[in-house]
Amino acid sequence: MLEIANLTKSYRLPGRELIHVLNIARFHMDVQERVALVGPSGSGKSTLLNIIAGILRPTSGQIRLLDQQLEMLPEAKLDRFRARHIGYVFQSFHLLPGYTVVENVLAAMRFGKTIPPNEQKQRAVELLSQVGLEQRLHHKPGQLSTGEQQRVSIARALANRPALVLADEPTASLDRDNAAQVFALLMETCRSNDAALLLCTHDLELAGRLDRIIHIRDLSIAEPRGRLTCHSCIWPGATWSTEAFKP
């Protein structure tokens, strides 16, 4: 479903040398696969998600999603593709403050144009009910708790039935109980909507609940040639990388 090859991202700041952020030889995800991307702050996790989503352009390389070569698309077509096929759960939510909960989800549908207009309201209510917000439909983001706002962002990310959901540290701003609830809701809503999930997290316990763990370090992603099952008590049943690609 998702194939990345020879991907690089670099920046040149005024008066400074070139800064290399990413150098990825190969990365792939299968349909409906759930993958955790882990690594220290500043290692390029968010940059990778933003490149996959088309928010950032790569310096070089190829990103292929659903048989579409994303780096070749002009901005307008890339925006439409993202709206229809990619859901994004941001750490800082990015909800529209002047809109109600249900209006935030409807806004995503109207931009994506994949859900027929006469079905949009029903789908928005169903998604918000799935994440436990059926009593908050007409509240605005400022009237919600932090955990509730993150639930709205999950419902919004699934609004257009995307093939891939990207989640950037979705539990980082939550306490442990709320983090566990939000993570469980994210997993369940992705499963019930047949969406693959690529999740950035520092929480190794949560990472171990996904199908596969990828470590990002030293400007590259380490991807196993043959997947290795980790039998440790920290990440039971997870797969993790055994060999790093060189930049």
C-alpha cells in the first residue's frame, strides 16, 4: 500500500551548513497494517509523517501510496489526494475553534468529497459516537477537555474513510489514563474503518501493541530484511528492526 524508496530531506539554514533530517533507503506498509515509529525527539519522525501526508516535500526520493506517486503530484492534486486517502491525528489537535465538534468532522468530509452529502451528517455522528462523544456534538473545542479534543481529531481523521491514518504523538499531551483510552479508541476506529495506521510515539508500551515497530535513528530508518519477533516482556509479539541502513 505504502512504498518509500531513497527518500531524503535536508534543510539549509542561512549561514549554516546543510542539515540532513531523513535518509531512508526503503520503507513499506501493507494494507490495514499498524506500525509504530519510535525514536528520540528531533530524529525525523514528524518530518516523515508530514512528507507522507504531502505537507512537506522531500528533497529526493519516491513516495508511492495506493499506486499514486505522491512526489510527482502538483499541490492542488496532492491536497485532494490527502483529503481523500490520508487521515492525520495531530499532537496539537488543530481543531477549528469556531466550529462545533460535529462541524469539525463535517468540514473534513466536505473538503475530501468522498462521502455523499446526504450521508455526511450521519457518518459524523456515528464516528463521534464511536469515540464516546455523542453527548458533545454541539460543543466547541474550547468547551472540551484535552482528551475529548483528541477524540474529535481521531473522528475527523477517519471521516473520509482513508486508507492510511498518520498519528503524531497522539497521546503525548494526555495523562496516563486518558492516553490509554485515546490509544484504544484510535486502534479500534482504525480497525473498524479498515485503515492502516502509522503512529509516532515515545511510549514503548503502546508501541508494542501494534503489528510492527520501526526505530528511526541517525537520519535513517532501520527496517528488518526479515522480520524478527521480539519476545521480551516490554514489547511482547512486536517486530523490530535488526539492521540500520547507512545514510
